[in-house]
Amino acid sequence: MKNKNVIIGIILAVIILVIGLLLFVFVFKGDRLTPIEKINVALINKEDMILYIGSSKDCSYCKTVSKYLDENKIDYTYYDISKDTKSNYERLLQSLSINKNDFGYPAIIYIKEGEQYSNIININSEEVIDEFFKNSSISSK
């Protein structure tokens, strides 16, 4: 009888530990997903998202895009290609059905229901971004 209680206690402890670890991962990791993880979640769950692809904080056109998105309170995921490998970047484009030879940055990609709905590449002014959002019927959040 004593051994049975010990085994039940160990099983309960393991269950509590697993639940605790899962809660930790979901609560503390949830807001710290990498851009690739966020994109994959959106694609798998067929969610909508604005993906902004830029090269670095030193790019003047990228600064224009960041400023526009922030000032207009547009919720977006930023993917900095300078902080990832070329192969990961190419896989990202492939997962969005984008030919890497026809793509440039900075770029904004509107993912609707897990699929690329529209994009704008080689952005060089706020007017171009504004027109993209008007034509794509995307509203700020």
C-alpha cells in the first residue's frame, strides 16, 4: 500500500512538473517568438499578418518604412535579413510563394488567412506605402 502511494505521488509530481513547464513556455515565451516563428504560426494557423522585411537599421528606406508603420500604429512583424542566414531568408520567400529573383527590400507583405495576399517591394517613400495600404484594404490596429 505504501509503494502504491509513493508511485501515485511520483506520477502526480511528474504531471504537475509537465503542466508547469508548458505554462512557463506559453506564458513567458509567447511574446518572444522570433520573427520566423511568428510567421510560421501565422501560416500554419491561417492568420492575417503584416510582414515587414528590411535589411538593417542603417538603411534609410527601411527607417522610412519603420517610421510609417509605427506612426500609423500598424501591427507588424519585422524580419531583418541581415540577422539571419541566406538560406533561411530564401526558405521564407519560398514559403510565401515568392520568387527570390523578383523580390527586393524593404518590403511589406500582407499575409491573409495564411497566404501571401499582396506585397510591395523596393519601398522608397511613405506615399508608396500609403497607397499599398489603401489598395490592400488593410487597416491599422
